[in-house]
Amino acid sequence: MTDPLADLSAAGVAVWLDDLSRSRLQTGNLADLVRDSSVVGVTTNPSIFQKALSEGAAYDEQVRDLALRGTDVGEAVRMLTTYDVRWACDVLKDVHERTAGVDGRVSIEVDPRLAQYTERTVAEAKALWWLVDRPNLYIKIPATVPGLPAITSVLAEGISVNVTLIFSLERYGAVMEAFLAGLEQAKANGYDLSRIGSVASFFVSRVDSEVDKRLGAGSALRGQAAIANARLAYAQYEQVFASDRWKALEAAGAHPQRPLWASTGVKDPAYDDTQYVVELVARGTVNTMPEATLEAVADHGVVRGDTVTTRYADAQQVLDDLKAAGIDYDDVVQQLEEEGVSKFEDAWNDLIASVTDQLEKAGAEVMPAGAAKPAGDGPAAAAPEATAR
């Protein structure tokens, strides 16, 4: 019997789960995946939390308590989501220690409505880092132009970062520059670089979705753009992390910023449901998978060793052929970034609306008619709950 997920791990790919919920934590499902399915990390996003909070009764008790305290909806969202992330960090604590801080990480995203505001992103990242209060946390910051200096500033404070929503090769280069600059500043600020982690989340399947739409039916290039784009990103990674600049940081104890393949669930049912995993196997990478993809890989994935570093010429040829076919790469990746931020903003707004509705319902149940509503709590008043679980 083969174990494709174990084979991925042996090939140098860290297997992460792109999902989290209170029920997954309460039932021990996450711990089971860590024990049995080679899972060594977790990523979240606003869509994941919105889905989790809208299903079942796992959050009812905490929502009731928040309603009794008159907690502002923004702070309620932070309390609900950071509670889950803190718990997941504890589940993955042993992995974090066993891998010397490389894996066992759990990611939480800054409010995506701040994607175009550098200083507000930095402030939110610092607040989330304080609220979760776990060394194996990653703060997700989008790789927008205003996000780049925020990434540097947050790393310079000794805070670990998952850079998200990367689509273009050019922007990926800027992300790695932001990472190096952040570690250099962290070193100057006296932080232990060995405790600071980072991944760069390169989105995969969405590239094929947009390019395929522009190519139309019948094109032989359909389904090739995303994997080619990711492979060329890894070529950039190899160059940057062989530089003298990086070697100086590595000598000071730093870990490299690993490429993370995100959006690896196949959108087109005509494609192999494991292709964004088995075609992107390279040492020192992370693949974060929705549960359906994780199960598909475990069931019938075929891991053939490195499928990236020997394919650079082929990958470049794909992009050249797409250009010849009239596909404007720069326009594709710019549109994907704008849509990605917009989709996360929409999911965040849905999350706010869902929590608002739950707070109002809980408040109506626990407070007598005509009773005065308690004043909303601020961050300081919410602090005691930050360390509870």
C-alpha cells in the first residue's frame, strides 16, 4: 500500500490543510489529520470562517457570551476567529517543536478591507499576533503594492508572515525582496531570526480559470498556464535563496521563505483533481489543500518525485505560447489580484453580517425586553478572553 501524502512529505512538500472550524477542533478531526494524514499546517481565510460560523451550533456559547457583554461586531469576529486559530496552534504545537519552527503553523488573515492601506495592515497584524499569542502563528498579508512595505514592517517586528494572493512572477520577486528586507531589519532590531517564519502563497488554479476563459474551448493550451506559472516562480525562489544576501541571513539563523501553492482545488472537473499537487512537487515547498483535494491525493494521487525543477524550459514555452495566442499575462494577473482582494472583502462582509445576525439573535434571547444594552467592549476589555480556550 502506498501513502501519497507521506510520499509528498518525503519529497520535501509540507502538507497543509486549507480549512478550519470549531467542530473540526472539538471532534479531534484536525489532530487526526496531523497524526494520520501527514498534515503539518493549517491555512484560513475569510471564506473559511464565514462557512464555519454559518454551520451548526459550535459557536453558540461564545456568541451568547459576546452578546451578553455587548461586544462590537468587529471585535466579536476577532474573538471568534482567533479562538479557533489559537486552539489549532495548540494542536500543532508538537509539530512546530519537532520541525524547529518550520512547520506546525496556522495562518490568520488581516481584515482584507485593509489591503490598500499599509499602516492599518501593520496595526491589524500586530493586534492579531497579540491576540492569538502563539509562536506558531502566521499573519496573512496580501501581496498588494501597499501590502509589500507592510510585510517588511511586520517581519521587522519579529512577527511571522504568510504573504497571500500572489499571482504574478514580478510581484513574487517583490515579495521576496520585502521578506529579505524585513529579516534584515528584524536582525538589526535584535530579534532571533530562527523564530521568524514566512511563506509566499502563490495562487494556482485561479490562473487556469482565467486563462482558459480567454483561450476558449478547444485550445491545446487550456489547463497549462497555472502549473507553468508556479514552476517559474520556483525558479525565481531558487535564484534568490542562493544569493549572498540570503546566505548572510541564513548564517544568522533565518529560515527561507518557502513557496506555498494555494488554491490547489481543481475548478474544472475535466482536469485531474490532484494535478495542482502532483505536478508541483519540489523540495522546500508547501501545498495547502482543501479537504476534498487532500482526500483525492490520499486516495489516488501519484507522487513521481520532483516535477518542477526539470520543467523550467517547458514552463517558459507555455507562457511564450500563451503570449503568441494573444493572452496578456500582465492583464490576467492584475485582474486576478483585484478579484482576489474583492472576493475576500465580500467574504469578510458576509462574515460580519453573519456574526451581526447571530449576536442580535443571541442578545434577544438572553436580555429581557426593554433591558438596557451593555456598552460595547473595546480591545482592552476583550483582552482576558484572548488567552482562554
